[in-house]
Amino acid sequence: MKTEKKTIVLSSLLLGVVILFIYFPCFSFPPISDAWEMLYSFHHLDSFSGNIKWLHVLNFDVFEQIGYRPLAHTFYFMLHLIFGSKFEITNIINFLFYILNLILLFRFSTMFIKDKGLSFIYVMLFALLFSHSVMVIWPGHTFIFISLGSFVLGFILYVRFLRTFNWFLLVLIVLTFLIGMWGYESFFLWPTAILILSSINIIRERKKSTDKLSNKANFIILFSTYSIYLIVYMLLKSLGTYNVSLHKFSDFFILINASSSILLSVFNVFYNNFIVNIFPFIAFPVKVSENTYMAGSVLNYIDRSTQIVFVVGSFIANAFFYVFYFLYKNKCFEQIKTITFFLFLILSEKSLVYLGKLGINHTVGYCLSEFRYQYVPNALFLLLIFYLIETYLKPKNSKRIIIFLIVILISFFNIYCTRKMVDLYSFHLEGLKKMSLSIRAGIAKGRINSVKKVFIDKDMPDYFPCMAWNIEMGDRFIKKGNYEWMFTKQQIAFFANDIDEAEWIIDKQTFAVVKNNSENVAREGTRINNGKAEQYRNLGYYYGLEKDHYKAIVAFKKAIDNDPNDYLAYHELSENYKRLGKVEDSQNMYIKFLKLKP
């Protein structure tokens, strides 16, 4: 036993070194994507109503305006207040939460897998997967780490309660469940999983005579959790952060969307959590825009023929039914309950995510392409696989070695692909990192201050690769400035609104802070267009839906400036000119669309 424990500890340390090697370059990455709108909002809390302005952070959800994850933005708000533009600390904290998740998942897995060596192999494979690597590369979704970790801890405490009936544990269980739900609304149904967990005999290690006590505890936990959750929800929504929500709850509870989200979740497990995890190369080349998305020939085909998702999803769902029937006929009741527990967690969480995305007209392809959507199902589906391996293969000696070698091979595939992602982000963010570090150094040395200000040109994002700025969010939500919002409220006073007020400017070739003189102002950099046409096109779609056709036309023209062969932009220009009654312009754009259309 001591030898096994020592082996696991040493192996864990080696795994930690490997993970650090993979993700170490990410510690220096500046903010990207959704972070820019969030940082801008932190600086403009005064625009909200009420006396205690920061409370509105609890309601932040600029796109849908009905989301409910009060701890998510509060977490980032606290980091911004404490660390400001020292984004390295935020990145390291995100990484540490990932490591904490791995530790909790190992402990959680040992409740289902008795072989601790097999539990370690499970955690090792999960830790190295490419399909959720972006979660670790940049800290835009640390709240998912926090939420999953809170629930895993809550389930561990709940099992301890079932074995000890220490009633004080119920307080901690309710608290962990609330943290998980307040971090990410997709975990809304997870507390009810205790009804399944409490029925698994191998977990509870107790007699049936205590069932009444566990039923009483389940009622207390669920009633307390959902009562507090709903009360806080109503209180926060009464703040009036948004005058009119962009969406209503009724937009989401449509039968076709509900059934589609379930089948899409089933297909996602099959494709992303199984096939892509074994052979991650299939997700390349990834799509690069304001962020990265899994792509490849399979997802490109799915984008054109989405019905395949629901056909395959239905087939797999039927296969599950026959598996359960087979287990029932063979009186494998404990296995049925354990498998049901994991499938409930996977499908309930993912279905809520996809229900929300389909409700706001995101495509099936988009849902399958997001790295962050794979983190939770990866953790649980892999654990289910290793539980089934131990239950039915009972691997010892040679079988265990074979499993380990297969996992090592799959891990190498995933490490290679993850490092490609890290290198891709490094390339896209290098210039922005140089600029932000140069500004920070100038502030630290006192060269940049409230008198000798620095000016960041409004077109600065044009000189960085596409991931260095979120064009759609920037145009819609950031009314003034761009990159300066990563700095603290005190440091914002060091930025000039106009170049004539500035002592310093940013060199568009080296991205360093330089003197504001005619020579430096005249020095032009290289504008980078790749990956930006789609962002402008998405912005144009938004303004078109809002019937702001003039702004839509501007956006589609910028898409064409970045990619003259963007035939979709020409088509949309034609449509928007038509709606404005500009028939000749509409016809000209449509002719260009027909010439370029493949």
C-alpha cells in the first residue's frame, strides 16, 4: 500500500511538471476575447442605477441579459481590483484552479474506482486532453473550474455524510452546491443528482435501515439549496441592471430546442468526448477569429448537414436504452444506478448550455466547436469509462500495462495538439503583450503619469492578429478607447483621449511606448487582416437584425476590406442596400456575390 501511494505521489509530481511545461507560456498572455467588454464594464459601473454600483457586477451578462452566474464576474472583478493589469497573476490563478480540479477529481474517482492506480491514469488522461485546453490557455472561464470543483467537493462531502451522518456536513454541502450554481447556471440541476448517489450501495456503505435519514437529508439539502438560490436570483434581478432583456425565458423553452439540445449533447459525447479525445488531429485546422474554435472536415460537414447530428444522437440514445435493458435483465442494478448518475450529470449540464445557445440562434456547429463546452463532459465521461473498465475488465498486471500504454499514446496526441494551440495563441498575442508590458514598465518607472500621458490609437487592433481584439464586442459595447481598460481606475488617468494631449504613443512596428513626435507618428506598421473578416461579418449580421442597416453596411464593407473574396459579405451588402431602397447598389453587390460564390 505504501509503495502504491509513493508511486502515485511521484507520478503526480511528474504529471504536474508535464502540465506546467505545456501551459507555462500562457502565464504571460494578456486578456483576450470577452475580457475586453468585461474590463470596460468594470470601469463604467457609475452608469448603472442605485447607490451600491458594484452590485451590478453580479448581474453582468451583456449578450443575453438573462444569465445568472453572480460569482463569475464578481471573481474577475475582485482580481481586477487587486491585481489590475498584472494579468500574469490572473493566468496563474486560473492554472491553479485547474490543478485543484484535478486533485478533487482524483479523490472523487476513488469513490467509484477502487484501484487508485487506475484513478491516476484517468486523471492523467483528462489533464492532458486537447479538447478543453483553451480553458487553461486563457482565464476566460475560471468560473467553470470553480463550479465543477465546488460540486465535486459537495458530492465528496455528501458521500461522507452518508457514511457518518454528521449533520453539520449538510451546511457545507449546501454551500458548495450554491457556489457551483452561482458560478455557472448550467449546473442548475446537479443538486438533484444526490437522489441517485444516495441509492448506490457501494457509495453509501450503509444498511437500508438508514434510508429514512438519507431521504430527510436529501429534502433538507434540495429545499435549502433551491430556496436560497431562487431568493438571491429575485433580489439580484430587482436591481434593474438591464432595462429590457434581449431575450425572454419563453425563447428557450421550445419543444424542438429542448429535444435538439438533448440529442446534441448525446452526439457531443460521441464526437468530442470520445472521437476527438482519442484522435485530436480531426479537429484541425482550428478556426481562428476573436478566439479559437475546433473545426476540421467533420465539423465543416456537420455545418452543412446538421441533421446528421440528430440522426446519430437518436441512434446512440437508443443504444443506451438497450444497454440499460441488458443490464437490467442481468440484475446489474448497481451499475445501472452508477451509469445513470454520470449520464445525468453530463446530459443535464450540457443540455442546458445547448438549450441556451440554440435559443439565441447559435448553430449546431458552433455548439460542437467550443473548447469550453467539453471540460465538464470530458471529466465525467472519462470517469464513467474507467469505472466500466474496472468493473468489467478488472485490469491487473498485463491488462493494466496495456491500458496505460494506450493512454500514454492518446496523451501524446493530445499534448502535441495542445502545444500547437499554445503556440498559436503565443503568435497572436505577442504584440499585445509587448505593448501592455511596455506601458506597465513606463508607469512603474514614473515616465507615464497623469501629466505625461500615453495615447493608444483607436485603430491599434488593426496591427495585431485577430485574437488580440474582439471586434464585435468592441463595436457594440466599448464606446471609448480599447486596450487601456485592462489597467486600474487610478492608471486610466495616465491615458490620453487625443494624440495631441499625449507625451507618449505606441510604435506600430515594435509595439513599444515611444515619444510622441512627428517621426514616430509617421512610422506605419503592417495591418493584419487574417481572421477579421468573419468578425466584421458577424457584427454586420447583428446590426442587420437590429434593422440598423447603415451600420450593417459599414461592417460588411470592413469585412470586404479584410477579405476581398468574402462573398457572404457581398450578399449581405446587397440585402441591406435593398432594405434601404438602394436598388442599384444592391444589384451591383449581388453581381459581385455571384462572381465570387463557389
